[in-house]
Amino acid sequence: MSIGQDVGAPAGAVHPQDFFAMFEVAPGLLLDTEAVRRRYLERVRQLHPDLYGDAGPEEREMRLGMTAHLNDGWRALSRLDARAETLVRLYRPGEDAAAPVPPEVLGEAFELGEAVDDARRADPSARADALGRVHQRLVTWRAAAERDLVDLGGRWDALGEPPSGAAELTAEHRQVLDAVRGVLGRLKVVDRLAREVEAARTGEPER
């Protein structure tokens, strides 16, 4: 497979499948990220401008687009949560990758948000302690969500790669993807609260 075949499409205009195929891995959550990284670095080196000093403007622009596409692919596969989102978008195109969270999660998130608001109004010492407690809760939430993604990745791999096309997914594959979307919904809440904590720490105004 040539570089042009791997990364010829412009960044942002490709199907997520290309991010897995680009690095020659089957779609899934439990990838050998070190092997993916080696392939990424090797292909980026092959596109380095110093190797094409005599290239014309069109070829330079093409290679810049190919490099941007490689960077998009690496970002999509290098982290577990990003791989989960990429996998969902591959097999559930047109849907939000993150499912709505259940009421009990929203309730706890509301309590943490209230704690952040209270911390904003506290003196600096109390604010730091309160935000530290919220931060620790979020760390625990994220760790639990990532453990769930690892478990779901094992279930996905055990089922084997599904037939091509979202319409041909088995019921078992759909169940795993539904569960992945649920975890991504929880992580979306964690990320939002983490931004609120950071804003409170730095004194940014409430949004």
C-alpha cells in the first residue's frame, strides 16, 4: 500500500474507517498503540518537506494535506476515548457518539457543579480544597469509565469484526456500541465538569 493510498484524502473529508485502515489495524478499542505510533511516525517522515525540496506548490500542498490527514488519524486512535468515538462514528454514522446520560449520573453531576459554584464564592484556601475534592471525584469517574471501555473493547474483539456496513451489524455488536455510547456520554459530563473546575481555579467567569 502506497503513501498516496494511505493518506490521499483531504483532512476532515474521510470516513472514520480510513483512520483504522490507514494504520492497517482492524476497527476496535484495544489496539497496539505503539505499533500505530510507529506507522504514524514512519509515514510522517516520508512526507517531510525536506525530502521534496524541488516539489512544486501543488505537490507541497498535497503533501501537507496528507500529513494533516495522518495527524487526524493519530489523534483519532491514540487515546482510548478517541478510539471509542471513532468506532461509534464508523458503525453508527449520523448519530451523536455520546449517548444521553441516565438521571442518576445527571444528579451527581449537578451536585458537583453546585460544589464548583460554591467554591467560586469561597476564600482562596477553601476554594482550593473544594475544587481538589471535585477534581478527585472526576478522576475516579474517568478511571471507571476507561475500565468500562477496556471491558467493552474485549467484548467487541471477542465478537470478531462485523460485516461491512452498519446495516449488517449483529445484535451483539449493537449492544456493545450502545454501551460504548453510554460510557462516552459519561466522559462528556466529566470533561465539561473538568473545564468548570479549571475555570474556577484560574478565576475565569462562569459560562
